[in-house]
Amino acid sequence: MSKTNAWENALLELLFKNTNAANIGDATGLRGSSTAGSLYVSLHTGDPGEAGDQTTSEATYTSYARVAVARSGSGFTVTNNSVSPAANIDFPECTGSTANITHFGIGTASSGAGVLLYKGAVSPSISVSTGVTPRLTTATAVTED
């Protein structure tokens, strides 16, 4: 069984833009948070898998940190059951060590295990070394299907 396109969009709007999903249970539906907050985008050197959390295969290059993205229209764009960042996401510049970034994740925590909500492949992969600032563009997407 799969979700309809309308529900996939409503779910993504609720999770990523804090937009109410009307008429679930009653007319007020599933409500967005009173304070929208942020989701945290991470970089990974391998696929975190279905059972992974935000730390699974997470990048560890020198100066790496997850990037907070607002749960709003200024943070994310939702179209045709797919979500993308509304603007490029730049990670801290590498100041030492190296990494080959093959995946990204979107989760609930700024650090630590956190819940990994979505994950996806980075194509092409990003080779990180001193002086490189990894970037996920607005073409980076996850799709409900």
C-alpha cells in the first residue's frame, strides 16, 4: 500500500515547512508546532541505511558540523511529493583531514544520535580536503513515494 500524492505533499509540508495538514481527525487536522524550530542536515561517507541514526557513517572531517535549516518556506521547498532546500546548504570549510561524502541526511538533532528522518545519495560525491566547503544545492532532494 502506498500514500497518495496529496498526502505525501501534506506530510512533507507538515514535517519540513510546519504547515498544518487539514482534516485529519477533525477540521484542524494535524497541527504544526507552535515553534517551528529547525531540522539538521548532515553529511555521510556511506549510506546510513534504514536502521541508521544521524551518526551512522557521519562525516568527521576537521571543522565539520551539521547545518540547521528552518522548518519553513524559507528553509525548504515542497513540490510534487519531493522536498529540496530553498537555498544552497554550505557546511563548514574543512580545515584538516579528508572525507568522501556520498550521502546526506535530514534529522532532528544538532549533534548526537538524533532521529534520521530522510537520507539520500549525493551525486556526484564530494571529495573533502583542506580548504573545501561542501555544498548541497537546491537540486538536492528527497521524495516520498
